[in-house]
Amino acid sequence: MSFAAVILAGGASRRMGSPKALLPYKGQTFLTKLISAFQPVCDRVIVVLGHNSDTIRSEIDLSSVHIAVNPSPERGQLTSLQTGLREVGTARHIFFTPVDYPAIRPSTIAFLVEHALPSEPVVPQYNGRHGHPVLIPASVASEILVLGEDESARKVMHRHASHTRYIDVDDPGILQDVDDPETYRALVEAAL
């Protein structure tokens, strides 16, 4: 089985006030932390940029990953996900996550790989709550690619809910969505 990862880093980070991809966490940026978590198990890691792409490229060495630039990031996260999914090549399984989740443990990603299924999505959960990264088979990625811009990837995930495998993980990082200065401060304080 071959795996790819799509890291969505194309948002404007308006609530944060600066690019989330560049925020420091445990000695790395959010983006480099996620890249290093996915690389051991993925044949290809795709970083989707959009807003602030020149700034992110100038501050992070992205030579070890494939860069995809969403030409219309203002149209929303679905367009960034579709931009990244077009670059996965022959991968049979694709992880995706926003860059907002830097606390995901590498061991969680490896654990999800062990539970990959040929044709069913795999979603981690912590204390009964679903989180990131989501792992989908290529067939589900194909369904996301044909969604219209007024639709959401959730539509496809709901369609597959009855045969999605929810995996319990001991990793609160799958739920830690860092969207604004308050959630960032809480994340940093929890890591001390």
C-alpha cells in the first residue's frame, strides 16, 4: 500500500493575524512539524499553499515535499484540498489535515497506517470525538475531486459514514485545532 499526505496551508490566517504554518511549536513551525510527522510513512507529502505562499516559502525549506499552490484560496478549503489531491500520484491512501493541527503525534499517523483499509475511510478519535488527520482511499479522493465549489468534503465523508472506521487513539493532538491567538497560547502552555 502506498500513502500520501496533503497538508492544507493555504488559508489567510485572518483570526491568527499571521500565517499559522510559520508559528513555532516545540522547536519547529507548525508546517515543518506536520511534514516531519508524515514523511516516515508517506511516499509523498504535498503542501498546499495559497495566501502568504511567498512568505512561507521564504521561511521554510520545502525542498523535501511537493508544493501545490491553490490559485483561488479565497474560494475556501475545499479548493485547497482538491488542489492537493490532484498531486497525490499513484498513492492508494491519502491523509489530509489542515496545518492547524501541529500536535498530532507521529505515532498516531503510524498507527492509522496500520489500520488502513482498501476502500474505507479511517478517522482517529479521542474520547469519542473525531479529529485529524483523516485517511481516505483513492476512490474517496476521486469523489472529493468532483465536488462543486459550493459543496464540502464533509458531504463525501457523510456518504461513507456507515463504513468509515473510527480508530481510538491516545492523542489529544488530533483535536487541537489552533485557529486564533487564544487557542495557540493554550497549545504552547500545555506543551511546557
